[in-house]
Amino acid sequence: MIDAAFTFRRGLDPFDWYFLGAILAILSIGLLSIYSVTTANPAMGLTILVKQGTWIGVGVLAFAVMAAIDYHKLARFAYPLYGIGLLLLIIVLLAGKSSRGSQRWLSVGPIAIQPSEFVKVLLILVLATYYGTCRRTGWLQRVVFPGFIVLPGFFLILKQPDLGSSLSFLSIYVVLLLAVGVKTRAFGLVILCGLMLFPFAWGGVWGSLHEYQQERIISFVNPNYDPGGKGYHGLQSRIAIGSGQLLGKGLHGSTQTQFKFLPEGHTDFVFAVFAEEWGFLGSMLLLGLYASVLLMGLEIASKAKDSLGALIAVGVVGMIGFGVVVNIAMTIGLAPIVGIPLPLMSYGGSATVVTLAALGLLFNVKRRRLSLL
């Protein structure tokens, strides 16, 4: 096998440039939208923009590191790394930093990190390693045993409470389960058992949510519920997106953003900010960029040199795709507001660094394929 270092000394091919270019374009659009929000809020100043630029720089470094280390070497440490991730989630519950009723962060000096974001990538690694090395002929091996790997992290994240991250965590398992294949009868049995247990499980999930999270779900079911309170975010988001019309209002021309009607425009509702300023055509361009990244990720998975690489690629695509779909769905009123950031665009250090690291892992799988040529 050709040495990995030699593989990465090769020049970038057109596919690589398209892949990196699409990522860079989305990051730039995100910074532009955050800049628009910060100029509308003088109290916020440019601090948020500078911080996000710094996190992107850290994320680019994480991308390079994850792209350079052979993913087979990373897989050898998947289980202990995942164990460390679960330990961090336990520490968060015991001594984490609280904000707005949730305890999701660990303070490392002046920096607050969100371990649940990092554990997502570790889950992709550990499940890809499991499915890539273990027998997958029986229902227990395909569904139950990996389920035991997933559930501790799922419940620890849900306990914070962080419904959005816990659902994202669970989606990685579902995507990889479908990727390795499961018999229709077995999958149907899982769905049936899930439906039977749903009323009991939902009681526990609902009880673990804070009042504001429960009211967000209620406001999704009934859009007219408390439009001046818990339904305010979703209502203003839909107004912002609709007011953008075809061409948008231009940078600094958005009334919902500039007059501060739209809360959290730099985090969960950054898509609404962009849609109001650049309209339907701009939104379609952004969705096209996301679609190109996800489709290129699936192409990387289909051409990976082994099942481990293919499963890692599918897991990364599933994680990012879930974030894109759910975030945009909740901003346009097709999903409840569960606090899932828009990948590569929303402000947030942990989410930005983890997303770029995951994309670096995806790039790793693609470049390692060249070692067989």
C-alpha cells in the first residue's frame, strides 16, 4: 500500500476543489448572515462575528487533522474514545455550566465546550467500527447490540436536556442501520415495538423537558398558541422568510432582523435571516450548496475502499443532513423548534468545529481511496 503521506501529497482533483469550495461558500454565507445580525444589534457588536471567525479557524485545523490521520487508526481507538465521550457527558450533568435552563457545557478556562457535539463524531466512528468488523447476519447483531452502544449517550444528552442533539444522536444510529441493511420483517418489528412503547417512553421524554421546550412543541402543533410568547420565535421566522419573496431585501435591508423582531438570528434562525435578505433564489442557492456537499458525501461513501470508510462517510452525511433538514424545517414551521443549529452557518464553537472535523473525516475517506490506485 502506498504510504498515506504520499497519498496526501498528491494534488487536489476537481472533485476535491468542488467539495472544499462548497464548504467554503456555506461558511462565507454564514459569516455574512451573522455580520448582518451583529450590525443590527450594537450591544452585540462584532464580538460574535470575531468569535465565529475564530471557531472557523479552529475548525479548519480540525478538518486538516481529521483528514490527515488514517481513519483505520482512528477506528482502533473508537471504543475508548467513545467511553471518554460518555464520561464527559456524565461530568456535564454533575458539574456542567447551565444556561437558559439547560446544562450542556463544560468550562475550560474562558471557553465553554459542548461535549454532546463531539460525541456525535465518536458515535459515527464506534458504530462504523462495530458494523465494519462484527458479524451482521442476525437481528441481535444488527439492531440490538449497537442499540446498547447508542442508548447511554442518547439518554445522557436528553437529560441535559437537549432534545435536538439527542435526536441527532439517534439519527446517526438509524442512518447507519439502514446503510448496513436490515430485513424488512426485523425492521417492521422494531417499528412496531417502538410504536407500542411510544406512549410510555414519551411520558418520560416529555417529563424530562423544561416548560419552555414543552410549550415550543405545543406551539408547533397549534401555530396560534401564544404568538406573543413561546410561539413568537417560529412566527417571526416564518414572517422573515416569507417577506424575502423572490430576490430578498438585500444586506441590512431585512426588517425582521434589523428591527430585532427575529430572536436568535445568529444561531437557530440564521436561515431565516439569510432568506429574508436574499429571497427565494438565494435560499435555493444555499440549499443547492448543501445538497452538493451531501451528494458528494454519498459518492465518497459509494467509492470508499472498504466498508469502514463507507460507513463513516454515510454517518457523516446522515449527521449533517439531519441538521440541515430539521433546522430549515423548524424555521419554516414544518418541525417543532428543538434547538438544532444549521451546520456551517449557525454561530457556535462546538458545533462549527465538530462539523468541520466530520467533513475532514469524510475527506479522509475519499483521499485514502487513492492509496489503492
